[in-house]
Amino acid sequence: MRTSVSTLKIKRVIKGSIVWLKRECGKAGCHCIQGEKHESMYISRSVQGKTTMTYIPHRYEGEVSAAVAEYKRVLQQLEALSAQTMKGIKKGRRK
């Protein structure tokens, strides 16, 4: 499949990795004290050379997952476009 800049159709994107952390809330009588910890989504990403973790509220988990997947999709297409461009440049040099 040939890729072009006009076919990228970029949607909302987030560069980072989804991380799931389990923790105890500390409330007396909560099920997490018995070992069934609360699970929360975070995005791990590099900001100015430092790794940061950002908590994602449950209501945004689907949207954030889609944005991370969209970033990866767009990045793959950009890599393919770059390879095609380099291939064209190399072909032009041989003439």
C-alpha cells in the first residue's frame, strides 16, 4: 500500500505507553486491604528527557487507549512514507 501525507488522516494522538498500576486506597474495610487492589490506568511518557506517569480517570480510558493506538498507527505510516521517499531519492541518484 502506497502512503502519502494526504492519506494519514490524523485523529487525536497521545505519545506514550499505557501502564496499569495496582494499589491500596487505605480505607478501613475496603476490599483492597484483603489483596484485591484497585487498578488504575496511567500513561508513561517522556517529557523533557524525564519519564512521567499521568493518571487517567476511568471515564477516559477508552479515549486514551484509542489515542495511543492512533499515535502508533500514524507513526507506522510516517515510517513507511519516509522509506518510500528515500527509495525514490536513491532511484533518482542512479540515473
